[in-house]
Amino acid sequence: MRKLLMACLLLAGITCLGQNACDVLIKNGRIIDGTGNSWFYGDVAVKAGKIIAVGKLTDYTAPKTIDANKMIVAPGFIDVHAHVEGAIFQWPTADNYIYDGVTTVITGNCGGSASNLKNFFNRIDSLHPSINIASLVGHNTIRDQVMHHDNRLPTTAEQQQMESLVEEAMKDGAVGLSTGLIYIPGTFANTEEVVGLATMASRYNGVYASHIRNEENKCVEAINEAINIGKAANIPVEISHFKIGGKGNWGTSNITLGLVQQARQEGWDVTIDQYPYTASSTNLGVRLPDWAFAGGNDSLKIRLHDPVLRAQIKKEMLQQLQKYKFKNYSYCVVASYSADSTYNGKSITDINKLMGRRSKATEEAETIMDMVEKGGAQMVYHSMNEDDVKYIMKYPFCMSGADAGVPVPGKGMPHPRGYGTNARVLGKYVRDEKVISLEEAIRRMTSLAAQKFQLKDRGLLKEGMAADIVVFDDKTVSDHATFEQPHQYSTGFYYVLVNGQLVVDNSKHTGARSGIPLYGPSKKF
């Protein structure tokens, strides 16, 4: 009997030695590995935060086994256009991103970043949010540190100081330089100033990501400027939230996208990102001419109270509106107005009527100036065309970017893109309307994004890569956030792993916070 027992124990030991132990084993999935190749049935083994095997894994065991049951298993999505500074420290679980399949974001876009990236990354490292975070360094942030809101070109010393700040940020781990040339104070910069900063970022192997100077009537000129900056600085270019706004410009995306295609054909690394909606979102101040903001808020208020200057501001506002071919400001809807939250969700036309003013664009312009003087508002602008959105989406070098932060649940009426960007692409545009294929959509959300921003261990389901993984049902994945009810999470993502930790388990956020800061290639440790 003793010999029989010993033989059984020996046999059991031999069997165990023939098995590979891992932390998480995902079985029976349709694997889309991020390359753009077709799906295949297989399994994924995860250990110590890394993917250790992909394929038919019959000899692996794990304390946590997930039966994907023919659902899609893909790399975690990388959102290339985020604004999470500040908000991530208030809501580190980043539920809006996690429930949309996002495991990594690139923040610091549109020219605005943390003013000290070394400190920012250290805080992220201590915080351990639920998502990974990389960051660009913002031109507006740097210019404000050196020149404040002055409407002038920099002196030689100021230019050198700004370039030194870019150099410092790149050494601290920035993945590149961003501009927001529609915003104060970036709008006061000329092309040469930006080229100088981009050249510094290029020396440290960075990317130039730009909210271009104009996305509407002068979009062609603005795209050409971004491409020319890339050429002059010898730096890869990413054109942010690529769109064409203003009713008078609808249908011209073939022209604007053609500029990008031509640049790539000539050998320049130019790519774009997009959110899949026909409305944009930014502040109310962009409706006023740039010069009105020179010198800061005090100077703005002086101008708004000067009858001659106020009349000139209004004149230029109405000229802009006429070029957009909108009759009034009904396309402008308040997302968040701190001076009076009852305005949230209402259009400028609605608010104008509430104020007892006539339903004319001239009086709506007065309402806008009054609101800007009282601190301004975050807005949603319904200014794009669905056909242009689809045309741009078909471009193979177009990535997904929600252009969002981490919203406070239930607060304000933010753009729904902050909740549903990826699910909307996968549900509406892939499954329902077949604008692009599932494999192609995932390639852009994963490996293309990782390649562009040089996140070398992300974006692919491959042995040795970081275990950022999503498991979702392609037949049911859906976005639910709307302009009327934006605070709604996407559904269909059943499991989400970040660095090997299960952050979503059976559609529920576990509270796990396994995200880390991700650094650019020139980070000095």
C-alpha cells in the first residue's frame, strides 16, 4: 500500500512538472493580436505582469482562469489623445476609460501638460491609477511659464529658455511636444517658434502632436503648417482630433486628408487621430478673436467694457459665424458653466432667450461675451458632418483619441466621447455600419498607437509584452453615453487587465490600480 501511495505521489509530481504555472489564463478566445491580422482561436497566459504565451495552451494552469467563450481577446487600447492632468488624482480608477477598454492614455495634448513632468510622473507612480499614463510636454504650458499671455514673439533668450524646458521635459520622460495653436498663449506663436521647440523634441526622439491652428475655414493652411513643422524639425507628426468643422466646409475632408496622404507618400511620418462624433468640445472663449485675450483675464475684461473694442470683438465673431454658414449659435451647447450650472446642456440660443434677448445672432454674441467675462464655459459644438467622420475613419493611419479627461460622475454635460469612443467605433462603425474591419480598428487602437508613441512593450498580444489585455463581445459592445445623458459607461468589455492585474472582472471594476507611468525613449533614470 505504501509503495502504491508513493507511486501515485511520484506520478502526480511528474504531471505537475509537465504543466506551466501562470497567474491568469485566458482560454477559448478569438485572439486579435493587434497586428491587423485576422483573428484565431487560442489562449493567453499571463505571469508577473507579462504575457508569457499565446496559442493553444493545453499545459498551463492558473489560480484565475477566464473562459473567453469565443469573445475577442485583444491588447488593451491606447488612447492617444487625453487630458487627465489633475482629474486622475481625483478619480484614479478612471472608470470611463477602463469600461471603454482603454488601458493606456497619452496625456499632455493640445499644448497643455503638467508644468513639471518629473513631479507628475512621480505622483502617478505613487498613485497607481487603474490606467497607464504617458505624457507629452505642452507648448502652451511652456510659453506661459516664460512669456505669460503676451501677444508677441519671444526674444532670443526666451526662445532658448523655452527650448531648454522642452529638453528637460524630454529627459524626464515626455513622449514628445504638443501644441494647441488655437489656444492662448499658443496662438500668439509663429511657425518658427514652434519649429525651434519641435527640433529640441526631435533630438530626444519625440513626436510632434498638434491641435492645429484652425480646423475650419483655414484648415488646409493649418494642416500644411503642421506638416511643414515636422519637415523642418525632422520629427514625426500627429495631427490631433482630425476633423473639418463649419457647415461651409462640409465635404472637404478628401482635400484635408489628401494633404496627409501626400506627406506620407513623400516619406514623412504623419498620422492622425479622431473621435467618432460630429460634435467637438472646447471652451467658449474660442468664439472670440485671439487678440481679445492678450495680457490675460484683466486685459480681456477691460476690452469687453470698452465700447469700441467690444464692437470690434463682436464684429469679428459674427464674421466668423457667417463663414461657418451657421445662422446663429444654436450649434453651441454648454457642457459646464461654473457661473450658473442651470445653463448646462442648453445652447447659446436657448440661454439668450432665457436672458430675455431677441433671437438674433447679434444678441447671442453679446450673451457669449457676457459668459466669457464671467469665467467662460466648456462647450460642445455640433459643427461637423457624418460623411466626413466616416471618410476620415477609413484612413489606415487614423487612431482613436477621446480627447477627454476623467469626468466627475454626474457633473455637468460633458461630451460623450469621454465615455464611449472605442465602444462606438467597435459597435456603430465596425459591427453595424462596417466602415472598417474589426481587426483594422483594433490595430489602430493598439499597435499603431504604441508604434507612434514608442511604447515598446505595449500594443500587441505577444510573448514578453506587458499584459494589458481586453476581452469583449464584438456582437454586443456598445457605447451608451449621449449628448443628453453623457454619464453612461460603455458595455461589452467583460475583462480588462492592466499590467497583468484584473481591473474589470465579469464587467465589474475590481478597484485594482495597477497602472504605471510610461516614459518616452529619452527618459534619464
